[in-house]
Amino acid sequence: MVRMSDVVRGIVRDKPADPARDAPAPVAPPSPPAASRPRPVAQTPPPPAADEPRSAEAAPGLDALPIESAPPAERVEPLLSELQLFLARVRELIRTGDALPWSELEHIVERIATSLQRSNELFWVANNTAVLTGVDYLAFHQARVAVLSMTIGASVGCDRPRQVQLGIAGSLIDVGLWQLPEGLLRRLDALSAEQQALYRSHPKLSVDLIRRWSPPRESLVEAVLHHHEREQGQGFPQGLNGTAVSQDAKILGLIDTYTGLTMPPPPRPRLRPHEAIREIVRSKHEAFPSLLVKALLSEISVFPPGTLVRLNTGEVGRVVAVNRNHPLRPRVEIVADGKGQRLASTKTTDLADAPFLYITGAVAEGGH
């Protein structure tokens, strides 16, 4: 069973200083005359032994060496939009019967993996994004599942190829729903027995479509088929016990649930991230493995940056930084006192260092 108290302790990790940032540049000894001096090679030579004199050939001046710089980071909003637009095209492929361009999808997902490796910016955009104008809900939902599943996969130790596979599977997790009446998603809590059976057929419908497109790996098919299976065998379509379900399918199932709670199809009400986390934690270990729920807590945070929260003192603060090791105790900027009066000057408090302060809940904008 996952308890909120399991994640209450932790410390904020500061970024380590770069020891090479201020290191003095090596000084080269006098060079031979220009006519006889050899042209420096493109790669940096190995360092000499401590007692070995440095030669001009072995240590050219720093100005003579080529400077290699990493390519600029890709902007995250267009990248996420590109995936959503690709998935909107997939719906048309279902209608026309054309083949799915696997190489194009894999290329997009590889770039997403690179972006997530650089920073968590794309993760936060996917967690808080809005539906693109003209893009249908399922394309938007599956794009979110892809990005968030890749993040959780990395958090629990999945290597790069498995992260990419998670992203591809997450992108296609609900393609079968495009073959069902659109109204089903809008009233999932009030379906008739016949409609419920129809809805529960969508993992199999998704797999039938994916197989028709000749997927590159069978494990991808299995992850999509089993993403609604649960730990105690209460899932569908096969009612498998958790021991028979792959970790990839469990990650997809957890993220599919989270994204469905935080951004359901209209007009169903959405939950704030901390409310969705609370709902998932209440499901106990019967639905999802504790390891994955804790990873979700660690990455998403109960109170994401920008959330207005009320403290036990009555003060209101805005979350400015997340403590990954302690999701319930972020760094907050206090903006209003205990009487609800806005402060002339704000102050920042790290709740990880303030044991007698804690958050009692989130507040709506303008609600303080």
C-alpha cells in the first residue's frame, strides 16, 4: 500500500558545481619556428604523465583546438504539437486503411527522449498542456501518455530503447477508441452493461489495428493490450493478475489513469494533479504497484510549480520549486498572510527545512 507518509521525508539536492568551470587553462611551452611547427590535429591528445615534459606537438594552444558544442535544444512546445498532429493523422489512417509510418513516429519519439534527457521542461508542458485547436482529444491524450510514460520509465531504470518503446506504445494506446462511438468517453461513469463491454473491447481493437500496421516489436503490442490489467486481476480485457503483466503495460496503465483524471474529455470535470494523485493512492496496491506510484509522485509532484497552496498557518504561497524526494514539501513563495492579506513583499520558504510548516491543500487562483 502506498502511503503519503512514505514520501514525506527527503532533502533537496542542489546541482553539483562544475569542477572544470573555473580551472586554469594549461600553458603551452615555447613553440618551434612557424616554418617547422607541425599543424595541430583535430582531436585532443591524452594528458602526459606527471613527470613527462609537455611538447608543443602534444599540447597545442587552446586557440588552435576546434571547439565542439552540443546542438541547441529543441523547443518543447512544437515537439509536443508535432506528436499530437501525427496522431491526429493516425485517425485518418484508420479510415483509409493506409499503413502507419513507423519510422516517422519513432523519429519523433527519439527526439522526445533526447529532450527529456536534457531537462524536464517537456515533461511539465505535457503535464499541463491544453488541447491544440483542431486536434481531437484522443490525439492529445495519447501524446501526454507517451511523454509522461517515458519519464516514469526513466525514473524506474528503463534504458533508452525501452523509453522509446514506451513512447511509441503510449502514442497508440487508445487508437481502438477511434472505432467506438465518441459519446462513450464522455460518460464513462454512467455506461450501460452493453456500453461497458464495448468500452472494454478497446485494448483488443487497438492491438488489431497495430498488428495490421506490422509493428516493429511484439512487446509493444503486449503493452498496449494489457494497459488496463490491474494487480489483483480486476482489470480487462483478460483479467490478468499483476504477475502476468509486463512493467511497460503497468506504466502505461498508471499514466493513462493519471492523464484521464487530470484532463478528461469534456464535459467531465478534471482533477488537479494533487487530487489525481490522491485518487490513485486511495486505490491502494490493488490497482498499481507501489514502486510505480512512488515514481509518479516523485516526478509529477502533488503540487506542481505554479500551484497556489494554503499552509497550516493560514498563509498562502505559490509553489516555485519541487523537491523530488519529498513531493509534499516543495519550496513556496508566501504571497498572503494568515488573514488573507496580500504581502507587500513576498518571502520564499523551503518546506523541507521547515518541519512545523505543511500544506493543507491547494487553493484556486483568486481564492486567497
